[in-house]
Amino acid sequence: MSIKHRVFEILEASQEDDRLSRVVDLSILGLIALSVIAVLLETVRPVYQEFASAFRTFEVFSVSVFSIEYVLRVWSCTENPRYEHPLYGRLRFIVSPMGLIDLLAIAPFYVASYMDLRILRALRLFRLFRIAKVTRYSSVLNTFGRVLRAKKEELVIMLSFTVMLLLISSAVMYLVENPAQPEKFSSIPTAMWWGITTLTTVGYGDAYPVTPLGKILASVIAVMGIGLFALPAGILGSAFMEDLQHRKKHRSSSCPHCGKELEA
């Protein structure tokens, strides 16, 4: 086994019983958490002023570790069949979602010092999905992806209907409420803020209808919003049940030793 392949296994594709990989994963994960905590504490001025040198030392240390990790990932990514080309494969890895998150984790440190981009390191939290190497988490994420792919048409239709209802309700409320509240409903885009808070049943209360017709329309729109946002939950819930039943049926019809489907 080559050194590159071993590095790839440790960082990306290790088995569950690979102790070194687990140690590396947990160490990186702990450093991510500490880095985010440090970014938060740096915004507390008294704390930062008292421990400025400690924050700076930790900043250098964490970025150094993340930089080494990033370089090793780019170097060893060619062990993955998707990125096997030595040049184009590495470029594809760099512009992949996880590759970009890795880059954004260290880029702020190397940018001009007057630009406060440290908050971008919070994107390192997305690396928590690396824990998905554990089987049960991986199966859950795969199930979620299958459900979204299976119901994408229904979800797109619901999203389109939501946008259409938002535009219509905002336009109607603008026509009804603008004469009575020109500052609150000054335009249709402004009324869309009211439409979003009403359809989602949040209702901040900063804008609301005062005319009798506006109140009636707002009541109808609010009731429609409840049903509208309940539909995607029902679609996803039924899709999850279908997927779980399909997997259970597949497991029951498969040989427990070889995994092949049994003939009826």
C-alpha cells in the first residue's frame, strides 16, 4: 500500500475499525469546534483584549493544521476514482462543495489583514458531516438523498405554487392596504415581506392590514399558508415511509449470507 493511499484512507475512506482515522477525525472535529468558539469569543471585546496573544497563537496553530489537512486532501484525492486524473481530478476536488469549504476554512487567514473574514471559518461546521462514515449516519443521509430525488417533482410544484401564492397575495394586499398605509405597503416588493411572514405563520407584527377587506384577505391567506407548508412535510413523510418499507422488504427477500435476492 502506498503512502498516498494510506493518507487517503485516514482522511476520507477509512473503515470503521481504522483507529488512526477515527483519532484524526475526532481531533479535526475538536479543533473545528474550538476554532468556532474562538471566533465567537473574539467578538467579546474584554475577553479578546485580555487574551489577545492566546487567540493569535491558537489562530496560527489551527490554520496550520487545517492547511496541512487541506494540502494532504488535495494530494491524496486522486486515490478516489472520481478524481483519479492527476490534474483535472484535483481541480474537480478543489471546486467540489467540501473542497471549497476546506479552502474557505483557511483562506481568511491568508487574505489581507484589514478584511475581517474570520467568520467564514464557521463553514468548517459543515465538516461535521464527515462523521457520516459511521454506518448508521451514512444510511440516514443516503435515505434523505433518495427521498429528495424521488419526490423532486412534487417539491418543485409545491415551491412554484408557494411563489405564485406569495406574489398574488402581496399584490392584492398592496392594492387594498396602500391607500390606508402607504408607508407599510408602499410597493408590492414591500408587501411581499408581509406575505412571507403571513404564509409562514410567523407574523412579526411590523406590518398588518387595518382595513376590513384587508383583514378578511389576510385571514384567508394565513389559513392557506398553514395548509401550504403542511403539504411538503406530508410528501416527505410518506416518501420516508415508502423508502423504509422498500428497504425492509429488500432485506427480507435477500440471502442473509451473500446478500443476493431470493427467488420467489
